Amino acid sequence: MRADSLRNPYSLAFACLLLLAIARLWIEPIRSSFWVDEMVTVFVVHHGAADPSLAIAPQVSQSIYYNVARAADTIFGVSEDGYRIPSILFAALALLLVGRVAARLIDPKAGWFAAFACLALRGFNQESSDARPYAMGFCIVAAAFLFLVRWLDSEKWLDAAGFVICAALIWRVHLLFWPLYLAFGVYAVVRMVRGETKVNWTRALSVFALLGLALLPQGIEAFSLYREAGRHAFADAPTLRQLVDALKWKLMLECGAGAWIVARALRWKHASKFPWAAASLIAGWWLIHPLSLFALSWITGNSMFVPRYLSPALPGAALAATFLASRFVPPVEWNRVTLVFAAAVCLVVGQWGRLPPSSSDWRAAALAVNRLGADTPVVCPSPFVEAVSPVWRPDYPLPGFLYAHLPVYPVHGKQILFPFKDSPEAERYAVSLSRSVFPSAGRFAIYGGRGNVRYWRHWFEARPELAGWTNQRLGSFGDVDVVLFERPR
């Protein structure tokens, strides 16, 4: 996607397909319910990073993204679409930047293909309409890579300054985005070793030393938080299958094998020298981040291998797919190949003809609870792993981080606060409720994440005080659940 692409007769078709895909994949879902981490965004915006309840999870507020979310809140208030608009804008800019990188490294006409390759990735689309830092992250990562390429091409200090500024922001967007710095270094070293840049070692070391100085304060803060990472781990150790899936091999196969089959069928000839420097940047962007978090998860025993934490590598996967296709697509054929690929992405990924169900419908679940009436006790397990004794207690003060979801979609019944998982303190509390509060009310509900609700549903079913009580789910709310217990009449 270069500036001169407007003169390309295919550009109008590409632009229309791009807007169609964005409308379907990003715009259409923005009025769906917040999921739990998006409600944390609302909590941080309204209460600030200094809120005492965030002391148990100081890493939560460590992102410059909240400044953007605060601006969105000022303009739109607490609304799902208003909070998500910044991410959509960041993601759109990321598509442009990824296209520019592809045009420089792969082929001047490969930018549109790379943009649609991003849209072919479910994770990229999910983060593009999410009120969390991830779209901002892969946008700034793309800008840093583009400035790095431009600087090593031109030797201009303005490009070097752009690289340092963007790269320095990456760690400030999210604490787990640090592996990208390794990819920057690998690409710069390959360019200099191969003599494919006029930037000498002294200048390169000076620029990277300046970046190191800019990162020093954030590094000190980050390493102090990493020591407590075990308290915040919520995922199991990653498997090799999860690693392979994270590398988006299916997109590689579809683009590479598809281009090879078409090239063989049409007898295209596209023999060219292998671009090692370009391959090093693309491979680094694609592989280093997921491989680093995979290894670190196993070394430390604290899993950080979570799809949203891997999102900065997704544009790298899209570039890798574009690069594989480029080995078989002659430059003159890029427009036709891209048109077919773009149409396929819109058709397949768009899932036309059905509205995807919300994967986390806290809004509808809260409405279901409120229909029970204000006198119904509502057991509310915290959705956050930090909610354990002694930080959690039955009289935990609200509003607070451990129950950041409650103010966003208020529950009108009598809220009974439970921890994230079972504990002796929680069981003693639950026993006392089963003997007094619940029998007096004649009914109670459990409202929260599906796993938390499932556990306490089975626990209360086994209580002798509640023998004969019936229970039922009140609807389908994705990974959120509401179960109503009632005494038989």
C-alpha cells in the first residue's frame, strides 16, 4: 500500500473489500458486551492506577494505553463502542504500516496482500475491536519496524529517532512485549554483517544504546513486577501444539502452497535471489515473541503464553505468509493474486449469514440476574486469580479491582462476594450462608465466570442444608454463567 497505489486500477476493489472486511470483523462487534478485562480498563480509567485495590496487581495499570482509554471515556462515556474506537483506529493504522513494510521488504505491490493476510487472522481481528492495549501494541510495533527499515535504508537520523521513540513505547504499552527488541537487533545485525546498509557499527550501537537508556526506567519497573509473576499466573503451561498453533502455520500453508499450485498451473517463473535481510526481519517479527514467551513460561513455571499476549507477532505471521507467496508470484501478477486472496478472506473469515454469539456476555447475564429482583442473594465469585485470602474477604470494599465488573453492569440483588477459587475461608463462609441466608431468602443465584459458577454450583448441590432445592441455568452467556437455586414450594 504505497502512495502511488491510488493510480492502480485494482486499488478501488482492494479498498472496497478492505472496508467491507473491517465493517464486518471490527465494526459490527463493537456494541457487544465488554469482557472482563475490558471492564478492568473502565475501572482503571475511573479509579486511577493509584487505587489501593490495585496494589495486589500493580502490573494491571502499567500501560500508556489507559491515557487513550481515558480520552475515549471523556468523549463517549462508558460505552462499549466508544471504548473500542481507539483500538479500531490503531488496527487500521497497523494495516497501513504492515503494508508499507511489505512493500519495502517483499515487493512494491505486496502491501495489500499483507494487509488482507492480517485480516485472515482471527486474533488480529479480535484485538482490533477490544478495549485493551493490544491493537495499540501491534500498531506501535509495526511503526518501529518500518522506521528501522527506513533508517537502515536511508541513514537519516529522523528515521532513527522515529525508531527509538516507537521502540521505547512498546514496553510501555505492555510489560510482556519485550521480546520484540530481540527482533530489532537481529535485523540490524544481519543488515550490517551482509553489508546491506551504509549505517556503520558506531552509529547503530549509538542508536541502540539510546534506546536502552530510554528503556532503563521501564526495565527497572518491569523486573520488579516480574518477581511476583507467580501470583498472577492463570494459564496452564503451554504445550507444543499450542506453540505450533500460535505460529499460524495454516495461513503459511494456505498462502505458500496456494501460490505454488497456481504458479505451477500457470507456469509462472519467478526466480530471484533470496532476500536474507528481509527474511530475518519477517522471521524475527513472526517467531521471536511466541518462542520467547513459550520458553519463559516453561523456565519460570508461570505461563505467559496467552493468545492476546502473543498479538504483536500476528502482523509478523501475515508478513511471513506474504513472503512465502512472493517466492512463487511474479511481480506482474501481484494484483490479480491479491484480488482473489482478498475476496477469499472476506468470504471465509467474514462468516456471512450469521451473527457470531458473544463469547463473554456479562451484560445479558447481569440483566438475567436483575430480573430475579433486588431481594435475591447473588453469589459473585471474583473473575481474578488474585482474589484469595487474606486480600479477599467477605466484606471486601466495593468498588474494588477484584470485582471490577460489578460497577459496569450493576447487579441489583444482594451481592455476596466470593474468591476466585475455593479456600477454607470461602467454604466456612459458604456453609454459614447455606444455613441462614439462603434458607431465609428461599432462593439465591450464582453469577460469574463459567468455571467459578460450575464449581460453586456443584458445591452447593452437595450441601445437606439445601437438599431438595432445584437449580437451573438462566441462559447462554458465553463464558459467563448464571445459576438460580430455589427451595421447592
